[in-house]
Amino acid sequence: VAAREVLGFLGGTGPLGRGLALRLAVAGHPVVLGSRDAERARAAATSLRATATGAGAAAAVEAEGEENRAAAARADVLFVCVPADGLRYALEQVAPAVRDDTLVISAVNALAFDGEARAVPVEGVSSAQLCARLLPQARVTAAFHTVSAPKLEDLDAQLEGDVAVCGNADDRSRVIALADAIPRLRGVHAGSLTQAGTLEALTALIIAVNRHYKRSVGMRFTNL
Amino acid sequence: VAAREVLGFLGGTGPLGRGLALRLAVAGHPVVLGSRDAERARAAATSLRATATGAGAAAAVEAEGEENRAAAARADVLFVCVPADGLRYALEQVAPAVRDDTLVISAVNALAFDGEARAVPVEGVSSAQLCARLLPQARVTAAFHTVSAPKLEDLDAQLEGDVAVCGNADDRSRVIALADAIPRLRGVHAGSLTQAGTLEALTALIIAVNRHYKRSVGMRFTNL
């Protein structure tokens, strides 16, 4: 992903969208936060610029806010960070605006909580596969499910862990370059989009680990 | 798990069963390798003792071979390491012999290979949940799916990685004590048995990573 490519974020005003956008804006990428509410999106972009500047990031941090569909239209790379229960609605709304061959990165975790977190496929498939179904013109990948949103949003927090990426090999390489642009994260090739459901389910497993140990754990491949 | 508890292995003559039995025998646990063929089981036990002795393990390594059902009858802790396509048959065969409250550890990965490895639920549930269904008198857990069988079998190989354990909390603690008895492995509480399918699917993801990087990777939780 060239540095001047625009990164759009559906659900860019939620914790994960804000966090990923902040880290990647600080790494030099222009970002466009999307929201159902354009005013909220603009406020989040203003806040992002203030956070980046306050942390001493280069003055060149570029962040704007737009209504989701306008953000999607501008995106060369589109992160999908909406809650799972709003996923179909958001995708249907933006689909006509998504350009051919846009790289889509689904970070959506479809989880239910019944005593503990549990992965629940959306319409029988993973969230990423639903993205592929509703955005057939795009190149859909799955990544960033297990990264801590609060740590992404705190530029002083030490991230750690691997970003497993599912999709076609060429698309995965572009996502991995983005993951590697965030300090202490590492992108890893992890198979085709049919494996995306495993990444989403892994989040539920990590929540179970967190709950037991009262920690915020990540995941890393060893011997790699 | 007290050191004198007997560890039985269904499918104890396959690579994972042999590897786990070897490591846990060296750690001081009496093991009984099970097989459909009692002669093969006894030969595997003889081989295990030779390997352990050759590697300088204490003379007290106790390993025997039995037909699966006899191994199950002797087990205080029963590892299930059979191939997924023989799982129902093996469980039905041994079920009458499994004692009440036996701790069962399912390491079965139900995978299909169509271009890449993919997790395929057995009869609609995880292999571990099928164990629970067919062995209602037992305490069923899921663990050891992602540990490398060749490395377990090679006492000189450096293992690394976490053993995520699903099941009831008390049962998980007993499994974790077994994982921790193997050098450089670490058992981790990872939720209830309903999460076991995620552990099984994770193996397919790891196979995809291995194939891409031509490595044998493991998995570890960070910040834990």
C-alpha cells in the first residue's frame, strides 16, 4: 500500500476504527473516518489529529471525517470496523460507492455473550465472507480482529502480537505492509478468506483468556 | 493430576499420541498406549521406553500397550488422539470401559484438505463436544491441538508455545498441570468446552501459516 493511498474506515468512530486510523495516520497514511453521522465522523477526525499532534507526531497527519458512504468512495483501502449487527446494513449502504478492486479489510467480530463470548457466524458465514458477498467488486481480506482497541488508541501503550491475515496472497501482502507499519505489530500470511471465521472465533477465545487472567492478552505465532 | 495417575491414550500409536505419551512418561507419569491392535500398542510402548532410556530419562519410565478399550479402562486421564474419521467408532468402542469422572482430553482435529486445510465439525460439533456426547460419565476437555507431534516425539527438539485448554475450570487446571510438566509448554485457561471448535480450527490456520512460510509454527498468548 503506497503511503498516499487513502485509508477509509467504516465504523471509524468506534474504538477499533479510531485506534487503527490513529496508528496508521501517525504512520503517514491519509485516513478518512466514516460514520453514519458525518458530524460525529468529523469530530472523531479532529480528536484524532489532536491526539497525534499531542503525542508529537509529524504535523502532516491527515485525518478527515465523512458519512460512511462518502468515506468508502474515497478509500483505496477500506477497513470494516462496524458492529456485527450493523454489518449488512452498512455494507448495503456503501456498496454502490466502493470502487472496483478496493482492498477491503474486515476486522468485524460477530460475537454473542451467553455466560462467555462465543463466535456467531453472520448469515452462516464469517463477517469477512459476508463482506465479500456484498462487495463483489472489492478484494476482501480479514485482519486485525485480535488487536486491542484501547491499546491502539493509546499511543504510549506497547502493542504486541501478530496480525493474522486471510485472503488472496497478493491482497494479504498489502495488509501485512499496513500491519507492519504499526510499531510492534507483525502481519502474518494465514490462508484464504475461508479461514476468516477462525480469526473471528479466536477473539472469543482471547476474551475467555482475558476474563480468567484479568489481562488483555494478544496472540503470536512462535517459531516464525 | 497426581504423578501416579495413569494416563491412557486412545490412538496412542499415532504421532500425536506417541509424542504426548513420551513427553509425559519422561515427566514421571505412567502411560498406557491404546490401539485397535494390542500388538502394535505393545510395540509402541517398547519403542517409547527405548527412546526415553536412550535420551537418559530416569529408569522409572512406565509405558505399556493395550487394546484401546483396555487402555481406557485403566486410565485416570484419557487422551483422545484418534483420527477424526475414526472418532465415533473409537468412542463407542471404549465408552463402556471409561470410568465415571475420568478426565478426558480431546486433541482431535477434524480437518479436510481442499487446496488448504479447513476445520470440519464432526456431526455438527467439535470433536471434543462429540467426546462429551458419547462419554457422558467423563469430564471432557480440549487441549494439545496445536502442538507439533514430530517435536513431541523428538526429545531433543525445543518445544514452544501455549496449550490453550477448554473445559470446566477445575478440569482445565488438571490439564494445565500436565501441559506444564512438558518443558517449554504452558497451559492456559481458555474458556468452556463450547470454545473447543476454535482450538480445532486454529490448527487449520496454523497449517496455512506453515505452508506459506515453510515453517512449523506454534501459538502463544502475549501479555500473559
